[in-house]
Amino acid sequence: MSSDLYREQIIDLYENPLNFGELDPCDFSYEEDNPLCGDVVRLDVRLDSNRRIADVRWRGEGCAISQASASLLTEEIKGMTLEEVKAFSKERLLELIGVPLSMARVKCALLSLKVLKAGAYGIPSPGEMRGEDD
Amino acid sequence: MSSDLYREQIIDLYENPLNFGELDPCDFSYEEDNPLCGDVVRLDVRLDSNRRIADVRWRGEGCAISQASASLLTEEIKGMTLEEVKAFSKERLLELIGVPLSMARVKCALLSLKVLKAGAYGIPSPGEMRGEDD
Amino acid sequence: MFDVMTVRADFPILERETRPGVPLVYLDSAASSQKPYQVIEAMDDYYRRYHSNVHRGIHELSEAATFAYEGARVRVARFINAPESDQVIYVRNATEGINLVAYSWGRSNIGAGDEILLTEMEHHANLVPWQILAEEKGATIRYLPFNENGTLDLAALPALLTERTKVFSFTAMSNVFGTVTPLRTLIDAAHSAGAIAVVDAAQCVAHLPVDVQELNCDFLVFSGHKMCGPTGIGILYGRRSLLEAMPPFLGGGDMIRRVTLEGSSWNDLPWKFEAGTPSIADAIGLGVAVDYLTGLGMEAVHEHEQFIVNYALEALSEVEGVRLLGPPATQRGGVAAFTLSGIHPHDIAQILDEEGIAIRAGHHCAMPLHQKLQIPASARASFYMYTTIEEVDKLVEGLARTKRIFRT
Amino acid sequence: MFDVMTVRADFPILERETRPGVPLVYLDSAASSQKPYQVIEAMDDYYRRYHSNVHRGIHELSEAATFAYEGARVRVARFINAPESDQVIYVRNATEGINLVAYSWGRSNIGAGDEILLTEMEHHANLVPWQILAEEKGATIRYLPFNENGTLDLAALPALLTERTKVFSFTAMSNVFGTVTPLRTLIDAAHSAGAIAVVDAAQCVAHLPVDVQELNCDFLVFSGHKMCGPTGIGILYGRRSLLEAMPPFLGGGDMIRRVTLEGSSWNDLPWKFEAGTPSIADAIGLGVAVDYLTGLGMEAVHEHEQFIVNYALEALSEVEGVRLLGPPATQRGGVAAFTLSGIHPHDIAQILDEEGIAIRAGHHCAMPLHQKLQIPASARASFYMYTTIEEVDKLVEGLARTKRIFRT
Ligand SMILES: Cc1ncc(COP(=O)(O)O)c(C=O)c1O
Ligand SMILES: Cc1ncc(COP(=O)(O)O)c(C=O)c1O
């Protein structure tokens, strides 16, 4: 049973997502969907006193790619500063996912990152500009 | 100097049109143009007591085909009854012109007939219906 | 006699492999059909031999192009049995056709308090133009519901069609359920209520014989690309009295009789609605597509699709976890949409694609339908006269593989 | 190095004879250009190998089609130096582009008493949409006059551009006079008056290098079929801030973000303005056309046309009875419109056609221009990068023959 795209890891994460759930209270929380696909992801983020990510949880539904991506992303950003989060590149997330994605699926893969950035930019900090968007 | 379309007759009629001019008074007079080409034809018709065409004159400008057609048509209808005029077919006029016409030029050739019929139908007579149009 | 292998030989793309050793299994014809070589070559020939702008050109090429362009219109008119070919208006696609009606007829006939009746299973093409119109004019949109099995709830119709209803616009065949709607019933009901009837035949003209005079509809739209024709061309058929009374939609060359700096007057039908240089090659291609379909016979096309969809529904229903959307085969065209429990439609489509099997996954431009079903998306296999039983078998095998990958 | 015979070899139609022994002399490129085989083959290849509906399809074919369709947009954007490709919107033709602006921008920005400034030498495509808008909104249209030699009367501009002027829309190159208008001057003047500037570049993008950022125009439209591309595709370029603020034009699939029964929200640029299945093949063909033009170099194309039009104006002016319309060659593109005393343009075109020479006769969709000149019609020869001196010679010989037939 081999698939180019659906490596064991993706399926594992789809079945047993990492950091799945809610954080209450949290410092910011953001949800967005990809209406064209019906994928939806919500992130709750808690910061420590240095504005580093102390904890993060996500909920959502959608295809295996969007869901596995949320697991991988949340795992990766723990301990990062808000600035590091804002600088987190699309390429880095796609590398984490590690399978070749077609254009149509890149959107699925990047949904969680979009949600994360929108949330992070929502946290006011001095001299902040509007972030890169999709 | 040969041309498929521009036989001597057409050029002759273009240079020396038949029945060119005005009729005043007349029984009906009608003018129409083909705005797409800029061709314009006006017909003045005088009827006798039997509602036959006693005399007809035309004025206008446009391409050789539209102008030659007006000469040929006016020549042909002299003495006809109004009913015969209304029944005058496109095919008959095209035959009079006697050269093969492309779609774009058929419109030019038929302008004078269109004017004639519009005028003829404008003359009220019992039980008359709206005529065939182009 | 209809022979699917003979038909397939007309479609160059069906010979192709998506990767070495993996033949294409194209089950996405409801999104867009493939093209027989006859259509492809006709357009090629046009550009190589007689391309020119149409109308009013006095030279040979323009004559030839105009002849072919207008000749295609006559063939389309005959195909849907329009009373006259000048009631057949070229548009880009079904979507533009509905927008034309909503702009031109709608802006002059819909006012505050008026009602527009649609159904809950419309394609966005038959929702959004009316929503924009209703918003602009202060009109209200009502929706005829569908039943659980994807058929329309006709019992609800009388209460929804009132003297306030000015237009009832509905699909002739759902692009998700595949449901063939009872056109005559709906059209007659609209007329009894004093409303006009607009038929979105995007999924229907390609698959079923359509006779606009028998239907007695007021407008009917469809797209060339779903019926063996090229992209970029579609048709709006309209009742003469309505078309004549309507103001133009787009302004420009060809749709005018006379232009002055002070104002303009309009050309005759159909050109009143065709501004600017049209999609000449695409129109010619559509004419050939219509000939192609006529050659096969729409009854034969429909019969083959019935055979395939019947087989597909049975085969799919045997796959554990599959939930089929829509009515039994007898009430639908060649469309089979479904969900597979625990696996998102995107993932299904992606895994099938690895085997060269092309299906569609998503909301198929029918979000409200999916909202009502409370599913974010569905997977859809759709068939045409070139679809084989073997291709359906591959789909079913592909689903089995998908389930194994997903360990369900 | 630009070599016209090498270029001609790319255009299959130029090899053809209109009847045995009579080669085609195509002098009607301003109406529509011919197509190089590269463009024709790209569309053929699309239908034979990877046709599918675009966007959101997860299978191989849909990916490939979407990639090609969106890739063509990027190439077009680069060709006109648009800041970003999502400011490049696919439409059917220049005509639809102007209508889109008149409907979407116009309906939300033009009110009673506002003024729209056009010129007296516009194509109907840039007259009628504004007339319809003005009539609907109670706005007034003003016209910048042209001088006897077919150039714009710039001295009249300050008085016509007032604080009431909301939009100034004008041609970049007259399709009758061939006049190349001073774009930067006109655009800057519009902006100084607080109006937006819309450029009808239908005749210009095909023949001259165009840089929308340098021009600083607000909208610019053109048609694929006049620039070696297929029929059925054109471009609207727009300033981002305007496009983003504008409501959609046509409603349907692809242009939405979300649809519910209660209402809808819109997709991002450029798709907000592209409802329904687009002209996929034609867009792909346009992308290849743009590559073709880039390969030749627009400077080289322009230079060749200058050479030809210069020669043509001189040769035509020596024909007794010819009245040339428009400015000297230095101020115009490859268009030569004229009248011949005592012979109607239709008759000229018809007689030339007997020799395989294709020119256009009529008002060329610019009736007001002809009204002002007080001529019912004109004859027009127009040139492109494949036109040769020998073809111009044949035109002149053809006119001599015409005169002999008409005994003038
Ligand atoms: C100056 C000008 N504007 C607009 C148009 C309209 O182009 P299309 O018919 O491709 O929309 C033309 C083409 O004839 C033109 O020459
Ligand atoms: C039922 C229905 N209506 C309308 C459309 C719109 O067709 P097009 O995108 O060709 O305008 C479609 C095609 O997806 C459809 O299935």
C-alpha cells in the first residue's frame, strides 16, 4: 500500500493528531477556514513572560494534509518567540510535511500557518506592520 | 478589365442611374439607410387610379450595388399593382442584378426593395398585415 | 449502433497516460467534458485557413468566418429546437448567460418586494447573479427545498410560487446529485403563477435531448465545454418577445445599429447581445460538437450514461463507508457524488489521482447544497458517452486502495 | 534580426491562396491579426493532452490546466509590466473589459451630474458602454475633438476636464486614423482633474511596447485576437486599489469565497471578476502569443510597421483620387484608411477581394468619427509584422484596377 503523498507519518498524524484540543485561558486564539475545501483550523496559543510560545493547541477538520500540517506546525513552534512565529516561512512548513504537494493542496497545507500568523499579528506590539498574506 | 461582380451594366447604372430624382407630389415616399454601410435610398412613388405604379423616382448614395439595384428595381416595378409590389421577392431582385453576391453585399442589393416595401405597406389598404421584414 | 470503444477513439486525450503505464481514467466530465478530434481540428482549421473578424467584412476570409460562425448558431438552434436561430445568443458560458438575464431582463423587471424563486440545489452560477440582483433591487429570494434523496420537494412549490414571484430559475440537472428535475412541471408552475422560467441546462443539454419549444421555457442556458465543445463559448436561448423587449447588456461593436455622440440604437437579435469581437473559433467548435452529438444521437448518449451510472451506483454502494448522494439511477444523469466515512474527499481525489483516476472533490460550486447536507465537501465521479464499465471498476478499486492507505 | 519572410513562415494562413493562383494579401490586421502556428498548436495540444476545468481540481489534468491558465496570466502581466499578475483579469475582449469597468466601477462611482470624458475618435466599444452608463445615472458625456489630421485637439482638453469629470477614457491608437495618442499627457491630465484614466489599448498593445506602471493608467483593456492570440480572450488591467474596492461584475462559480442562501462573499483578485468556467484554451493561447511577440521584440514589430506604413502612405498618396485619413506616419501605427473619389469603399474592398487582397470597408465601428468627417465609410488597409512591401504594392495596383473598372 504505497502512496506518494500519504506517507505513514501523514496518516498517523491524521489519526492521532498532536497538540489537539483547546487552551483556556490563552493569549490568542484564531480560527479560519478554507471555504473552497471546507477545511477549518482553530489555534489557541499561550505565551510565557518572554513572549515565547509556552503552549499551543489546535482543533479543526478537513483533509489529512491540512490536519497533519496543523500537528506538525504546532509541534514545531513551541518555544518560539512571536517574532520567530511571524517569520515562519511557508517553505519551512512544506518541508516539515515533506511530501510533494500540488498547487491545490498547498492551500490545505498552509491553512494552519495562515491561522497562526493572523493570530500572532493580532497581538499588538510596538511598530508592527501588516503581515504577509496569502 | 474584368470583374466578376462589376459587369458593365452595374457600372453603367452607377454612372447613369435610371429613374433618379424626386416626385412631387407623390402617393408615398420612404427612405431608409443601412447604417452599417452608409448606403441610403429614398423612393417617391405615384399611383394611378387602379393603384398601379404610375411613376417612381429614387435618390440615394452608397455603393455601386445598392445604387444599381435601385435603378433596376424602379425600372421593373413600373405598372405593377401595390399587391404585386408587396409580393416582389428578394430573389427576383437579386436575379435582376445578375451577379453573385456575398452575404455582406446582399444587404446592399436589397436596400431599395426594403424601402419600397416599407413604403408600400405604409399605404393603408383593407385587411393588410405586417410585411415580411429583413 | 452506439459503441463506446468507437466513440473513445474520437477523443485523443483518452489515449493518454497520466504517467508511464497509468492510463487516464477521466471521471470528471460534469466539470468539463473532453473533446473529439473533430472539434479540435475544426478550430485548428479555422485558424490555419480562414480566420478573420466576422460581420461586415467584404473579403473572402471574413465571409468564410462569418458563414461558419453564423452557421454554428443555426446548428445549435436546431439542436435545442429553437424556433429561430436569432433566439440563440452566444455567451462565454452558462454563467454569463444567467448574468445576462439577471442584468438585462432582471434590472428592468425586478423591483423592491418582488420575489425570485430558486432551489436549494443550484450551482453558484444560478445563485449569485440573482443574489446580486435582489440586493440591488430590494427583492427577496426564496428557495425550493430538496428532499433527503436529492429530488426537489414539489409539495412545497405552491406556497413558494406566489403573485410576487417574477422569475423561477432552476437547474435541469443537479451537478451534485445528478437529479434530473421535472422541467415541464416547474416551467408550467412558474407560468401559472405569472413568473418566467429560466432553466440552467449546463448539465442537461450535454446529456439529454432538449427541446425548448416543447419545454416552453423563457430562457435556457448552457456551456459548450461540457458538451464536447471548446471552452469560451456558451448559449443563452430566449423567448423572442422577452429578448426583443430587453435592453442590451454589453455595449460596443456589432450590437449597435447606429452610434452618434448623442446616443445609440441597437442591432437586431441576436447581435444586440453580442458586443465586440466574439469567440469565433469557439463558436465554430461548438457547432461541430453539436453535429458530433447529433451524429451519436442524444438518446444513445443518454442510454449509455444510464447504463454506466446504474452500474456505478451499485458498485459504489457496495463499498463500506460510502454514502451516496442523490436519487436512484432512474432519476439522474451520469453523476455519482459520495462521501467515504473518515476520509476527506480531497484525500480520496488525491489518492485516486495517483492511479490516473480523475474525479472532483469539494463543494462543486454548490455550497448551500453541502451546507444543508452538513458535509464540508463530497467526492464526485461523473460520466459521459466515452465512460466504460472498466473505468468504474478502477474507481471502485481505487476507493479500496484509499481505504487501505487510511486504514479504514 | 527581424526578417519578415522568417516571420511569415510562422503563419500558416499566409501560405494560402484565396483561389487558385491568387495568394492571400491580408491587410486587415487591425480587425483581427493572424495567428502563428505556435499559438494554434498550443491550443490544439491543450485539448489533446490536458484539457480539464481549472481551479480546485485535485487531479493531474486540472493541475496542468490551472498551471497553464494561470501561467499565461503571469506572462501577460509581465508583457505589460503590471505590478502583479492578479491585476490582470481575463475577459472576452477589449469590449467586455470596458463594460466591466463601466458596470462595476461605473455603477458605484458615477452619479447624476458627473461627467465622463471620451474622444470623438473612439471605437464603439469605448462609446456605447459609457452612453448606457450615463443614461442610467444621469451623467453627461463630453468628447475631446480631433483635428483635421486625426490627432487629438489637446488645446481643448483643459476646458473639458473639470472637477465634474470622474473618468477620462480614450483610445491609445485610433483604429481608423492610426493615430497614436499621447498617453502620458492624457493620463496625467485626467489625474490632475481628479478623474481616473481608462485606456482602450485594443490597437496598441499588439503593436507598441506598453508599460502600465510607466503610463500610470487606472485601467487598460485589450483583445487577444488582435495580437496573434485567439478569439475569445482579452485583458482588463486595473489599479489594485480600484479593483479591490469594486463590486463584482458577473456572479457565479470561482468568483466567490463563500456562498450561503442568505448571501455571498467574494474571492480575491483576479478571480473576483472571473465567474464561471473561463476561456481556458484561449487564455493559454494568449500566453503563447505574448511569448511570440516578446520573442520578436515589440520594438522590432513597431519598427517594421513604421517602415510599411510609411511606404504605404507614400504609395497611396500618389494614387489619384485617394484621400488619406489621419496623421503622418511618424504619429501613427500600421493603419491606412482612405477614400477614393467616386467609388464607395465597399466597391473598393470587393474588387480588391477578387485579387485576394483583404481590406476593410465601412465605418470600422467608429461611426461618430466618420460622421464628423462627413463620409459614410472609408476603406482601411492595416498592417502587422508579417506585412510586406510587395503586399502594399499589390494594394496600390488593385486600386488602379478598381479605378479602371469604375472608369475614374
Ligand atoms: C480601438 C479599438 N477599441 C476597441 C476595439 C474592440 O475590440 P474587440 O472587438 O476585440 O472587443 C477595437 C477593435 O476593433 C478597436 O480597434
Ligand atoms: C448546474 C450547473 N450550472 C451552471 C454551471 C456553470 O457552468 P460554467 O462554469 O460553464 O458557466 C455548471 C458547471 O459547473 C453547472 O454544473
